[in-house]
Amino acid sequence: MPPKSKCTREQIIETAFRMVREEGLSCLTARNLAQKLGTSTAPIFTAFNSVEEIRDEVVKKANSLYGEYVKEGLNQPLAFKGVGIKYIQFAKDEPELFKILGINKNFTDNFLPAYDDNSPQVLNVLENKYGMSNEAAKKLYNHMSVYAFGFASLYAQRIYLFTMEDISRMLTEVYTAMSEKFGE
């Protein structure tokens, strides 16, 4: 039986999450994590089989935090726009977490939001609150995702060309044009 770890799994995950949140995923090594925990690497590898396993837990935690942003957006009076604004806000507030969730993805089809666990909820809003067919909703969501991704990427890179008010106005303008094209 392996020795009992001096650090719990939760403490290791929380410390790793804070590190990645502040410094990016590249900082997450066993040595760096052990230093932040004030221990050797042995407790880390008693609790986890690999650093990759810790990274997976950090990504889960980042996804969970992002999910909170999406929920806030879905509760806005204009839910679809609210999700777009919160997506961009997440990139602004959490640039390093946005990078691991939004930029380093391997997309397998032509639907950008498909990687996101929250996409079914957003499509549901477009279909049920906005009265769109599934096909029209996917087309609109795809176009708006590309547009929002651009704003979010600028914020994640700390390039502040637009205020959130500018972004809100611009999202409305693009939504209006796209919904006329894809709406029914």
C-alpha cells in the first residue's frame, strides 16, 4: 500500500488550477507544482499517476467555471446575446483558462461550438425562444461563434481594442444581419 499523501487530491488540483489560471498551462510541471505545494513530487505521484491526469482535472475545473458564465448568459433577457457576451467576458477575466478551453481544440467538423458542453443549451434557446429550426440555429450559432471567438481571442491576448459596450453593439449588428439570412 502506498504511503498516505501529505497533500490531498483536491489540494493538488486547486493549486494546479491556480497556477494555470495565473501562468498558463505550460507552467504545470510536477516540479513547479511541488514547489507551490511546499513538498517534493512524491505526494503528487502518490495521488495521481501523471501530470497529464492533473491537467485533465484542471481542464474539468476550467470547464465548470466557464459553464457558470454560460448559465449567467442564458439567464439574460436576450439569452443568445448573453451567452456571447459571457463567452467574451470569460476570455477577458480568465485569459489563460480561455486559452486551454478555446484555442487548443481539434475541431472535427464545421460547427465551431460543437466542442462545448453548453452548446445544446444554446441551440435550445435559439430553437425555442427565437423560433429557429435546428439547421438555422446551427448556422447562426456557428457564424456568431466565429465572431465572438475573435473578440474573445483579442481579450485573451490582452489586446483591448473594443469596450464591452462596443462588443455588445457589434454583436447585435451581426446577429441582426445573420438572423435575417438564416431566420425563418
